[in-house]
Amino acid sequence: MSEKKNEKITSREVDFAKWYTDVCKAADLVDYSSVKGSMIIRPYGYAIWERIVAILDQKFKETGHVNVQMPMFIPESLFNIEKEHVEGFAPEVAWVTQGGKEPLEEKMIVRPTSEVLFCEHFKKIIKSYRDLPLLYNQWCTIVRWEKETRPFLRSREILWQEGHTMHATEEEAKEETLRMLGVYQDLQENYLALPVITGKKTEKEKFAGAEASYTIEAMMWDGIALQNGTSHYFGNGFAKAFGIQFLNKNNELETPYQTSWGVTTRMIGSIIMVHGDDYGLVLPPNIAPTKVAIIPIGKVDEVVSEIVCDLKAKDITYMVDNSEKSPGFKFAEAEVKGYPIRLEVGERDLKEGIITVVRRDTLEKIKVKKEEVISTVLELLPKIQKDMFDRAKERRDQMIYEASTYEEFLDHTKKHNGFIKTRWCGKETCEDKIKEDTTYKSRCIIREVEDGKCVCCGARAKYEIYFGKQY
Amino acid sequence: MSEKKNEKITSREVDFAKWYTDVCKAADLVDYSSVKGSMIIRPYGYAIWERIVAILDQKFKETGHVNVQMPMFIPESLFNIEKEHVEGFAPEVAWVTQGGKEPLEEKMIVRPTSEVLFCEHFKKIIKSYRDLPLLYNQWCTIVRWEKETRPFLRSREILWQEGHTMHATEEEAKEETLRMLGVYQDLQENYLALPVITGKKTEKEKFAGAEASYTIEAMMWDGIALQNGTSHYFGNGFAKAFGIQFLNKNNELETPYQTSWGVTTRMIGSIIMVHGDDYGLVLPPNIAPTKVAIIPIGKVDEVVSEIVCDLKAKDITYMVDNSEKSPGFKFAEAEVKGYPIRLEVGERDLKEGIITVVRRDTLEKIKVKKEEVISTVLELLPKIQKDMFDRAKERRDQMIYEASTYEEFLDHTKKHNGFIKTRWCGKETCEDKIKEDTTYKSRCIIREVEDGKCVCCGARAKYEIYFGKQY
């Protein structure tokens, strides 16, 4: 542990919002520019995104998807084809109205999402059942003209992936929707060490134009929810609006079924807000671009070279801090950056054959024999990964409250943040009332139920559901 | 060889421009949409780009560069800071003027390149000589409002990478400029099998705001040039305009020196136009997303499984065409897609233990014993790569002509396309005259010379230089 908490970072107990932006800045994840509402993702932040992209891209390919690249602009007339969709997105799109010196004949939006572009293309390339399923994905930037922005959480420009698939049957499309939700869950639980809840969005909260939207919800350290990804089943609404049809095996025309699904750099916000502490970022080993930081103290070049050589052989990413700063400063820096393991290689310690291994997640210092450094690192990395998930889950579970009456519900919202697990009749009026009374929104429906009462109106409940505040 | 040339593809002898777009479409590389001037990069085209990105990204990292992500918009006032730069780009930028329902207070352009964004950021993060060099790269999409567009060659939206670096000394920045030109040359010669010429752009042709621009020029099958990448040395012009300074070791303020360099999806156009033929695309093995196409004819599942297993073990990408189409149709399809090697695995041939191996580059059919298939593939792949480069180089060299008088120069331009190697006095008036008389533009300066005369005005020559028509 460095001697004192990082001066650049407000304590998360004091001001969690300030703590968050302090960590984003102090760990060199982002910076601001004169482009309002957009962020610069700095090399260390971008390296985390590159890790996420590499992991997900492989999973997408393993599940049969291929990458494509659509235009980033959408002409107004194309955007207007699906009615619900355009109503949902129109308030938050950026308009391009001029190209070079001349006004455009038809103005265009910068894509906020690409359903209509994919549909137009699908109409051209889908002819027969042999062309299905079409399993496409795109890595790109989208634009949503947000008024209030925060790094990674809400930004005018968002790096993301959007999957768009077409299927011959309803069943297959529904399977795909849930399969990709599962891929997101795998990424978030097993790499980002985020315990998540998955379920269905209510009618009110679903994607504009979707028949059903599924969500993956994480709870931040302060008990507030972050929607970390969505997967949508479209039925054949878009396909009908765009006139997409295929010849089935009996040579009859049918309309295909569609899905889309996406995750964004917002997940980096989750990693920060679930695992971070007052010393800075804490990265789970499975996602950390650099797993081990080596801090040489005194003349220890030879031993550092040996360690580096061994880490390379084991394919473990590392950095050596050879800067002119003091050891204490370097420790603090390694803590801010959240490297999972820090090795303090000191001249004095080495005389006794000792190296100090520091876990970033617990700040525990372990003195090991020089010969045991690599085996200790190899043992610790998966242990840190597991411990981080378990601790996050324990904390999250402690902040899930149950409410069977509206009084209990209100009581929870006054006492503490967190998720409230309850029952609901399915009516938007109740959802609206809860939001008005408490600012809590429905997070996701876990299951349909046959018994119990709506926590708000007392009518027969249809769903078990989570409510919570959200970022 | 399939029985006849592909019906979807115009012969390149008949109409090279039509041949090019036919190949782009027939090989499923691109498609069009209602977004004028932009293209859809389809999965097969995008897979080629993914290969290029993977190779270059590794080379960038090996040379010490890190990736970042800047905003895609540039406010008008920021864009206006460097005068030459804004004059160069203003005629071809797209303007965002409205966000959501409201007009923007300050209108913004969609980045045509990101020098000004990087400079604004560099000003914030560069304080001391310890912060230098800063070696940044960005993978992104840029927008240039072109009037006439062609797939990969000229498009309103371009996928590219842009490197931006800052250095303490002029010398170091100049070295970086040439180092990255060398990285491009390595990619293009050793992976894309493109013989290229590198050199310096004339004052007239250099990048708006640069002190010196270096270019990498390929010659297409029809003798027309394609500029396949540029690397710019900025001196400290931008740095001064943005007020970027650092404290040197003596604690004095200095202005750093800057470079930028970029390549785009245009390189895919080069691959097509240098290597393609009337049967379609021909991909060099080192860049082909799929190296081997396997065409089963009859009941040969078991042998195909064995081959697949062996290819996997050797990490050779492959596809098996199990569709319901006829073998002839599948052969033609494999030719259109340009898979470097095709294996025809036929039931009848197998009775004699024979498999037919077809080289895409020469269309040569080689009958080999079943047991020798994998060793043949392993031998052929590097041979095809080398032969493709050698053939392209031979053809290119035959189309480089020399001219020492203006008469000879004009004569060449009337007789044939190609590069003209000649001497030039360095004056823009001569460059302009040549362009007006012949449409030939300067490609690049190879070296300074002390003797000879300008091919145009007859004054003492300063440079040996290439001229050529360009895409």
C-alpha cells in the first residue's frame, strides 16, 4: 500500500461521482477536448477496449458471425421508414446538412444505430432460405446527441459493436437473441468480473422498434444500476417495413425474423465503478492490458531481466517502471492504474533473496523467495480474478432488497440505493408512478409469475421484476 | 480453370474500369446503398481489411506506438487554427449543423483527418522532454465529400489509420516519418505483393500543412498510379500554431516536431487492380482471409475431414464448399473470390489416390497423391506469394518509361499509360504545364540531382522524378 490515499482522487465515500471522474483522469483513461460531450479515449483506456474487442470478436466468430462495415450516415428518408424507431431516436441525432460548400439535397443523420442500413442491405442480398441465417456484426462509432455526458457512461460518440441477424424462423431468431445475451454475460462475469442480472425490458423501456429487448444489468459500488448491454428480438416488424422476403423450401415467399444486440465502452465505466477504490482503478486480470507492474528499487537490473524473461515465456503482460520517480510515487502510480499485481524488486530485499508481491485488489503484500515469484504470479492471477468477482457479487447481493408492499418499496428507496426485487402487474401506469415517486426505473423482468400482487397497485402480479436507480 | 470466363465480369482488356467494379461486386467485396458516395464493405471485403489491420497494428506496436481514440467531430474554430490545413480541406468536408431538434451553437465538421484534434490534446499532455516522443495511432473512419466515388479508391467515408507523433528533435521526427513509410512498404511488398515506389511529394502535391510529404505509389495493371499511403513531416508548424511546448533537459522551453502518416482501405483497390484477372479476384496468400478452398465432388467426406484436420493443425485458413451447386459453378466461385489455392477432391480421382490442386494465380492444375496434398499446399503458398510479387514487378517495370525531352514525354503519354521517369527543375509552372498538356501529375521525387535538364522547360534539373496518371 502506498502511504496515503491518492491525492488526485476524491474518496468514493465522500463523493462517488467526483471519485469516478477523478479515477478516469488520474488513471489516464480519458481526457476532454473542445468537442463538447465527446471524450478522448487515451492509450490506457483504449487498451482496455482493445482487450474487450479481441475477446468479444473471437466469441462472435466462434458463434458464426462475420464483420461488415455500413456507412455512418443515414439519409432522412431511410431513417423515416420504421415509425416507432424514428420516434425513439429523432430527439437525439446529429444532422449533417452540408457537404463541401453546398447544402445537401437530402439531409442525413450520423448513425445512432444501424438497423435501417442493415435492413436496406438485407433486402438486396436475401433471396432464398439458403441465404439464412445472416449473422452480421459491426464495430463502429455511433452518435447520440446527449445533453449531459460522463466518460464511458453517456457520451455523444460511443464506440460499440452492433450485431444484426436475420433468420428463417421466429424460434431461431429468439434463440439468437438469448445466445448473444449469454455471450455478453460470459464476457462480463468471466473477464470483467462483474456479477450481472439478465432479463427482459418492460414495454416502456424496450428498444424503439423491437418486439422484446433483453438487458444485462450490473450494479455499481454505490448501488446504482448500469445497463451493460442489450439484445433485441424484432419479430418481423422491420423486415415488413422494408419489404424483406425470402423463398422458403416450398418456393413460397416468407418474411424473415430479426435480432440486434450491442455493447459499448460503457462497460469500462462498470469495471471502474464496481472494482475501483480510493487508490484508483482495480482491473480484473482477465481484462487488464498489463497484468504485472515491476518496480525496481536500487540496482536490480539483472533480476528484473530474469523476471521479464519468465513473464514473456508465460505470455503474461507486464511493464517495468524505470522512470526517475521515487519508489513510493511509482507504487501509487501502479495502484492508480490498477495493474493486478505489483512486484517490488528491491536491492536490500534481494540480499535475503526476497521479492515483495502486492495484490492490487486487496493491497496485501506477500514476501516470496525470488525463485517463487513467477509461480506466485501464476497462482495469484486467477485467484484475484475469482476474488474480485466474489467480492463484487457479495456486495451486490447485499444491496438487493425485497419489497412486497409499496410502503416497503418506498422505505428502501429512502434508506439506501440498490435493486428492489418485487412483483408488478405489467401496467405502465404503475411503472410511471414508481418512477415519479422514487426516480427508480424498472431494470428487468426476471420471470412471469402466477401469484402475488403488484407492489404498486395491488392488482394480480404478472412479473417478478427488479427496480433501481440508473446511470 | 473453369470452362469460361466469368459472365458477371467484363474483360479487363475491354473496359478496365467496368472490370474493376464488376470484380468488386462479383467477389462480394462491396455493395451500394441509398447513402450516396459511401460503400458497404461486405464480410469478404472486410475480412481483407481485418487482415491488414492485424498486420499493421502489430507492426505499429512493435515500433512503440499506442492506439487512442479522438472525437469524430471538429468544431469550426478548432479546424480553423492552422491556415494551410483549413484551406486544403475546407472544400471537401461534411458539416454537422444540428443536434437533436436544435441548431448547434458552433457548427462542426466530421473529421477529414485529425491533426488539429491531436494537437489540441498534445498541448495538454506534453510538459517535459520526458513526455516525448509521443507515438500515437488511431483506427477510425474519416469523411471527405468527394464528388466522384469508386469502391475502395475514392469514397466519402474512408476506413483508415492515422499515426500522429511528437518528437523533441527535428532529426527524430524525420526518422519517424521515413520509418513509417518503411512499415507501409513492408506491408505492401511482403503481404500485399505490391511492388511500390517511395519518394517525396512535390510542394504542389504535399499534404496541406506539412513541411514534407512522402508517398508510396503502386502501379495498377492498366499503368495508372494509385497513391497507397503517405507519411508527413510537419516540422513544428502545427505545434507553433497550437502553442505546444516542452521543457528540455536544461529547463528551457522548446517546440516539438511532428509527424503523421496514414493508409486506407484504398490498398484493397490496389490488390484488386494489380493482381486480379478476368476470372475475378486473386489474393496473395499472406493477405487472403481464406487460403484454401476445398471443393468436394461426390462422396468424399472422410478425405475432406482429414484434409481439414491437417490444415487446422498447420493454422491454414480454409473453406469447404458444401453447397448444392455444380462443381463447375463452385470452381468459378472460388476463382471469383481469389482463394490462393483450390483443392478439387473428387470421388473418381480418389479411387486412384489423386487430388487436384489448382493455383489461383496461374490457374495451373497439379495432380498430387492424396498424402502429398498438405505438403504441396505448404510449398505452394510462399511460392504463389513470391510469384505474384515478381510478376507484378515485371509488368510494372515494363511500364516505366524514361524521357529526357518534352517530345519523348508527350510521345509516351500518347502511346501508353505508365510512369515516366524524368528530370525536373522543381518549378510548379512546369508541373502545371505537364498536367495541362497530358493529365500526368508528379508521383514522387526519387532524388536530388546535380546534372541534366528539366524535361519541360530545359532549365537545370533539380530532381529525378516520376510522373503518371492517377486514380
